[in-house]
Amino acid sequence: KNQLVKRLACFTKGLSVDKIDINILSGRGYLDNIELDEQFMSSVMELPQWMCFTKILCSKINLKVSFTKLNSEPIRIFIDTVYVEAEIGKACNRSDVNVQKKMV
């Protein structure tokens, strides 16, 4: 779980091990009430400078990974609900994040 938290840290805010439920044998994982990093998501979505996200929440994310068939079956990600708040019409206080650098 700690490795997953480490990998998802660039996309999220306040992600902790207790928000992740993973069952490796069944290939299923669940994340509840995840807050995404607004600056990172604004950069990834290439929003114009006059628009920015102020809050992004995902109520539930389900993962399905077939570890025995990783080369032949896709990893399935199901996102239940996404709440987005955005500001429009003013210069947003964001510096475009170097997406490649942050994802590594």
C-alpha cells in the first residue's frame, strides 16, 4: 500500500494508506474519497490561463487488475463520481507544473 500511495502522491492530496483497500489475490482495489491535486490536473488538462480547478474530489475509484494476464487483459479503472469546482475569468495563481517530471 505504501508503494501505491507513493506513486499516486503526485495526483492526489492527503492520500493515506487507510483510504486504500487492496486484495492482491483477487486483483481488486478500492480508493474512497480521494482529493486530486488541482494544479496538476489543470496542467494535464491544458486549461487556458483564465480557468483553473479549485477542488476535485472522487467519491470512489475501483481497480481491477488481472496479474496473471497483464500482457493480454487491460487494467480496468472505474470512477464513481467526480466533483469539480473551477474558477473562470481571473488569472489563476498556478505555475504550469512540469507534468513529465512530476509523474516520475
